[in-house]
Amino acid sequence: MSIEDLKDQGILLPEKEWGEHNLTTTVSKIPIFLLFIFSVLGCLLTFLGEGKFWTWIGIILFFCSFFGVIILCDRAIVNQRKRTKREKQEIETSES
């Protein structure tokens, strides 16, 4: 996709706001790291379980960590939207 396509679909910020917002991540680093460790552990248990009890524990652990990452990233997106909206309001009040 080109920048023009993104502008037409309303995905990009207006050009006057470029460079005005904080670009640091809103994803919590410790929980995402723990979820990564749990997913790797789930994969190892699945492999080493040889189709028995520990295989199913590994599959469940992997899927729980997978959905945990989805939930964590969704919360980060919501927080990023709130932060961008707050920064936009601060910019508008400082210009007035």
C-alpha cells in the first residue's frame, strides 16, 4: 500500500500531527516476556510429551500464552489510542 492509500482510508495521522506524538511502546515488557517463555515451554512440552499427558499440557499452555499475547497487545493498542487522543487534545489546547 502507498501512503496515499493509507491517507484515503484514514489510517494515518494528519500530516500536521506527524512527529508530535510519543512513539514508545505501550506493551508491558515483563508480561510479554513471560508469555514468550510460556509459549516456548508449551512447545517443548508438546514435543517431549510424545503424545501423552504432557503433550496436552503443552498444547494448552501454548494456546493460553498465544491468547494472552493477543489480549496484551489489544490492551496496548487501546492505551496507545488513549495516549494519542490525550496528546492531540494537549496540542490543540496549547495552540489556542
